Amino acid sequence: MNKHPLLSVRNLCVDYITENGDVRAVNSVSFDIRQGEIFGLAGESGCGKSTVAFSVARLHKPPAYISGGEILFKGENILHYNEERLRTYRWQQVSVVFQSAMNALNPVLRMEEQFCDVLLAHNPGMTRYEAIKRAQELLTIVDIHPSRLKDYPHQFSGGMRQRLVIAIAMALNPELLIMDEPTTALDVVVQREILQKVYALKEKFNFSILFITHDLSLMVEFCDRIGIMYAGELIEVAPAKAILTAPLHPYTKGLGNSFPPLHGPKTVLEGIPGTPLNLLEVPVGCRFQARCGKVHDRCRQEYTFLTEIRPGQQTACHLYEEQGLQQDSVIYLDKAAGC
Ligand SMILES: Nc1ncnc2c1ncn2[C@@H]1O[C@H](COP(=O)(O)OP(=O)(O)OP(=O)(O)O)[C@@H](O)[C@H]1O
Ligand SMILES: [Mg+2]
């Protein structure tokens, strides 16, 4: 077995060059994704999820630049890859499904051409006949009849188009599939069908997934572990269920309280007071201080580091340093254990 996690992001920093100077959109983010694991990234709009996803695929473009850290894929730092090595990395090791499927497909080309373009460009020696056979196979695995290869994108429903994009992303058997809001534009039933399909494919082919969505309840169902981002930083990483049942960081707790519970009686949703941080005015200390109900002096003075508080659960919050677990979190944990 490979001793490295499939993906290891270490202290990643990404800046955007703007008229007002460089803005750090991602600050010292570290997480691992293991072989076959589904890792989710959640957090409010603008917190840096897509910037992380683009960087992992090395698809970020100016004004974005990686200003620090490492992205290790099977132990190799992909930031050192040249263009040629990146071409293999992008399709054969990592591939990406973005939100708008229609934009990812070429409206004036039949699906057959679009599949063949990818397959022939990356498989030297493959014939067109073999490429079409493979494209038919790919359509079948996303439950679309192979005869539909002759159709144009507009002849498919939104859900089918998203499945087509997933099929193209899987064309070269990637080891990591990045899905950035892959189903946001679709209704909840189609959304679930697609995720179930992706899950079945993952079980069959054992790839890993970096999954990004605004829908925390969907994420908890679909992921093994989840990282919560706030204002460019990762503030909690935990097994998926613990994010809802035993959250540590006050922001994670607020996020959990902003979504209707999956089970049990209806409750009034609390939300999180205040507005997201302006990245041009980052305070000293914790970035969540202005919106945190538990803020104290140390939060305004000292930076918070992601620290393991429970096995497999890390958070970046002064509440848990030195004092260990706070009483209210112990209660959460007991609830989770059904006590
Ligand atoms: N081209 C750009 N130029 C300057 N700043 C940018 C650019 N693209 C993104 N940003 C900034 O980087 C930060 C992170 O953006 P990003 O798109 O990664 O957030 P996100 O978490 O994916 O949000 P959403 O949930 O809305 O997709 C935001 O503050 C955003 O304003
Ligand atoms: Mg985004």
C-alpha cells in the first residue's frame, strides 16, 4: 500500500492580485484525502473553496497565484510539474466537474466528438473506433443509452448533461475527481440521483473525491470527512457526521444551526450573525472573532492553528487549546453517542 495519502495539501496559500493590492483568498490550508475517500469542503460563499479546488487541479489562472505551501499527489509536489507532466496529471490523475454542465460542453459538437477529443488527445495509438467504443461504455456507466452519442448537448436534460460531464471526467480513470458544486443548478431529486450514481462509480473504481457544495446536509450524507472553511482558512476538519452532531468550532456550530435538521422536530433556524470578513481587512488573531459569541481576549491577539482535539477531529479555535474540550462539546458528543 502507498504510504502517502492520495492528496496532501500542506499550508496552501493562494493570493489574487487586485487593484487594492494582493488579497490572500486561501491562507495556510492543510488537509489530506485518502485513497477511495470522499472529502467535502464547506463554508459560506467567498470563503475560498473553489480557489482550493482550482489550485489542486493546477487550473488557477492570473490574477490568482499560489504564494505558499505544497500540493502533494502521492507524495509528489505538483507545483513543480511542467506543462507536459501537468497534462497527464489533469486528466489521468485528477479531473474536475464544475457547476455549469452546459458551459463545460461544446454546444456545436455532437457528444461523440467531445468524447473522442479527450480520449484521442490523451491515448496515443488509440483508434477512432476504439475511442467510440470507450465513449459508449462511459455513457452506459452514467445510465445514458450509447446511441445518444450522436446528439448535441442541448438535446439532453440538465441532469443528463451533468452526467455527461461526469462521464467525460471519468474518461481516463482519474484517481481524484474534484466536484465543485456539481449539482447546484439541479432539482433535489436529480441532485440525489446524480450523487448516488457518482457514489456507485466511486465504489466500483475506487477513486477519491473532493466535493464542494453549499448544502451541508447533502454533504454530510455523501462525504466521509468534511473540512469547514472560513475567510480563506480551514477552521475544522472532522468525520462527516461529527460536523452536525459534535461540532467544535463556533462557526461550524452556527453553520449546522443554519440548516434544517434531517430528523427530529422542526426548530427555528438560528443562522450566524454578522457578515463575512472582508479579506482586505483581516484582523489580528482569529478571523471569526467579530461574529463569535464566545470571543475572548486571546482571540483578538493570537492566531489560531488547526489542532487535533478528538481523534480525527481538528479545529482552529482558542476555546479548545489548553482547556481541552469545553463542557458544551462534551454534551454534544454524548448526544451523538445516543447517551
Ligand atoms: N478573479 C478574482 N480576482 C480577485 N479576487 C477573487 C477572484 N476570484 C475569487 N476572488 C476572491 O477570492 C475569494 C474566494 O473565492 P472563491 O471563488 O474561492 O470562493 P468560494 O468559497 O468558492 O465561493 P462560492 O461558494 O460563492 O463559490 C473571494 O473573496 C473572492 O472574492
Ligand atoms: Mg466556488
